[in-house]
Amino acid sequence: MSYQALARTLRPKNFSTIVGQEHVVKALQNSITKNMLHHAYLFSGTRGVGKTTIARIFAKCLNCETGLTIEPCGKCNACVSIDKNNFPDLIEIDAASKTKVEDTRDLLETVMYAPVVGRYKIYIIDEVHMLSTHSFNAFLKTLEEPPEHVKFILATTDPKKLPITVLSRCLQFNLRAVTQSHLSSLLEKVLQDKNVEYDISAVKTIARQANGSIRDLLSLTEQVMALIDNKLTNDNIESLLGIVSNYDIVKLISSVINNETDSVLNKLKNMQTNNVDFSLLLEQVLDVIHNLIVAQHLYITDKNSFLNFHKNLFDYISEAELEIILKSVSPETLQYYYQTSQIAYKDLEYMPDSYMVVEMALLRMMVFFSNFSSDEKIETPKKKVLTSPKEENLAPKDINIQNESANQPVSSFDVDDFDWNRLVPKLHLKGLEKQLIEHFEFLSFSGNIIRLNLSKSMACLFTDPKKVSLEAKISNILKNKVKLDINVTDSEVSNSIAAKKTADYERKQQAAIEKVQNNPHVTELVKTFDAKIDINNIELLENS
């Protein structure tokens, strides 16, 4: 007997073995149980999630010789024939190869004939979005009012390309990408049935690479099984597929965060030596940075959600290691890393050397970080980020880091004529620090402590390094060591420099609008030509 691929031999034959599409299965079962069968169904979803498989099982449910059922027997002539793909009343059409209107007309000529042996004649049209406009037009009337014995099942990976006239004639079901936990469980069962030894980390790696597709999962598994000797491990999977572990990706990003140029370049060279696919590497970098951004936000706002997120997506590093990374980089810098990676991913299409694209993207990230860290004096953990130093809280209200960069003697003092609005310009801040300090609302200054309000919306940007940096710069101006006491408030502060600038701008803008509206020449033009003044295009000049 000739060999068949895993994706074909393990194709589910009933609804109970469908993975990850319970919402679709339940709806189809209910329609059969209640005898509420529609004449046309549309299954949409990415490749390899079960569109055609569910269509065939549904066909068995409708034509099983035991009667309409949600559990086809699998033994009657109809069920066996459908499984073998030779049932005369199940017509499968690949729309990608039958795009012409003549093909559609030939199909429609057969619709009127009664089923040969089955209860229903079922047409499964795969990749239906590939049909031409003329084909769709020829198909519409039959799709809306087919004979009682005909059911249409359309499948597509791109429902947006279907005419609305087709969509409105079908019951639509969107098949979701299969979760990594479902893929991992399925793969473990397959490997156990095949008596293949495996590491759980290897299973998770293949599940991640499958990107929600069961067919991709089984194809990757088959590829790896053909090359390994006795055991499936993370090392041989990464070597065979040309991928890098997510742990190594995190270490690479950590080196970028620490501005360790030599380390980053050496890691890339080693990956090149190991024949890593740098296109896939960039996809992994994007994925890990995205997860870091989400994790950092959860760490600041909801610790319980952060712990669950770590358990699900960062199980390859400890919670302490992840916290160190999140506290060593600002949210805006991570956003820049993600944007840079996105741009680099688009550049892959135009560059012959994917290694060069990745290398330049990482160097660009470090140049950004170096420039801003020199202005903002961002302090990061010592070199090896993936260790476990003493944990500190990231939330602004818990910051109690002692300022070691100001060496002036400490003396308690009050400044009666202290003016926060005059102090801020003297600091000559740039970038994020300038934006941040202008959002503080001054409360009081006594006993070496400057008390400030900060709205919660800005608090996530106020990290430990920025507090230390601001304290040092203010201490230097005042010639005395000071500390900042930040009160985070849920409401927007109304007496900050930024709020005053905004109010002043709005006042001047309104004055400019009124000046234009009251200008006699403008008034005459409006009257003569029945015109309207577009106040949104009235710009306030800097010297106004």
C-alpha cells in the first residue's frame, strides 16, 4: 500500500474528533437535530484548520444510511465512500482551477439532476473566492434557490474577496486558528500513537511554528520524524527547521536592551553558522517583542493577569527573569523595537540577504536606545539580564530608589520662593523626560522633598531610571540633594505645564479663528460667493 501523509491519514471522520472548532460543530449539529438545514454554508478560516474536513463530515451526516444524524456510522456505503472520496453525490470542486464562467455553467447543468444514491447532492467548492466575477453572477440565482436535494458548502481563506451578494445567501461560519495548547495536545497524542519519544519543549516548539494550522503541525511533524533517529528534542527540531528557541530570542533582545553590540553581532554570526532562516527569525523577534509589550503593560496594571500571561506565553523563562527584562526597558522603547522589526520584515521582500536585514534592524534599535539613554540616563541592570537579582516594583508609586548620582551633602531646607515653572526650563530636558516632567503638577517643596501629582495615564512612563535621573538633575540645579514624591492620580492634572500650554494654545487658536471670521475682507468673500470658513484649516503661526 502506498504511503499517505499524516494530514490525510489522521483526517477526522466525525465531529467528536474535530479540534478547536467547537462553535462550528455545535451549530451544525443543532441544525441537523432540529431539521433546520440551510441550502448554502460558507466556511472561512486560515489554511489547515478543518474547513474541507468539516464539510465532508457534514456530508456524511446528511447522507448516512442510518438517517440524518450528528454521529454518522462510518460503516455504511455512503460513509465509506465519502471517506474514500468516491461518493457520486459529493462533488468537490477546486475553484482555483475552475475560474471561468463556462466551468460554472457546466456545474450548474448538473445541479438539477437528482442524487444517484444519496439523500442529498452536496457541492463543496474550495477556495471559492477564486471564481471570476462572471462566474459569481452566473452562480447567484442557483445559490439562492437550489433544488431541495442540493446543498452547497463553500470554503475560503479570504472571505473579504467574496461579493456581498454571495455572503448574504449563505450561513457563514468562521473557523478559528487552533490554539497552541490544542495543537500541543494533538501532537502529543500523535507521537504517542507512533511510539516516538519526545520532549515537551519540542512539542511546544512545533506547535508554535504551526501558527494555528493542524495541517502545518502534522506536516512539520512528518518532516522532523523522517530525519530524527529515536527522540524528538528541541535541539534537533531547531536544527532541522532552521529556527531559534524563544529563549535565545529573549537573550538576543536582552543584549539589544543592554546595548551590547558585540554580543548581538556574535549571536547573529552563530545563528548564521547554524543555517538559521533569518526570515523566520524576524517573525520570532516580532512575536517575542509583542509579547514583552503586553507583559509589561500587564505587569504595571494587573499583576494576576501578568502571572497568567507569563505561564501561557513565557513558560521558557522564570517570572523573575521576565520581570528583570521588563524593568530594564521603557514602554516607548519596546514600541520602537516592534516598529523597527515590522519595517525590517517588509524590507525582506526587497533585500536579497535576510541576514543583513535582521542585523541592520537590531543595530538600529541599539542606536535609538543609545541616543535616548545618553539624554535620559536610563539605568539598566548589569549586562546579564537573564539572572535573578533582587526584585523591585515597577509601579511609580512604589519607587524608593536612593539617588546615588548626586554627591552633594544632604541638608533639610525650605525654599519659600521656589518656582517649579521656572525650574523646569533650566533642566534642558529632551525627549520623553521633557514630555514627562511637563505633565507633573507641583504641590509643595519642603524638607528636601518635592511633591508632585501625575495622572495615571502618564504613570506607566515614569520608571525607576527616570526618577533617579530627574532627581539628579534637579539636585544639580538647586545645589542640594532632593527627592521626588510622586502621587499618582486617576484624574487628569489641570495645573501642569503641559495643561497650561494646551489651554494657552487653545485660547490663541480660538482668537485666531475669531480674527479670521471678523476680517472684513473674509466677510465680503463669504457673502459674495456664498462660501463657508473651514475653521479646521486655520493654523496658528508660532509668533502669533
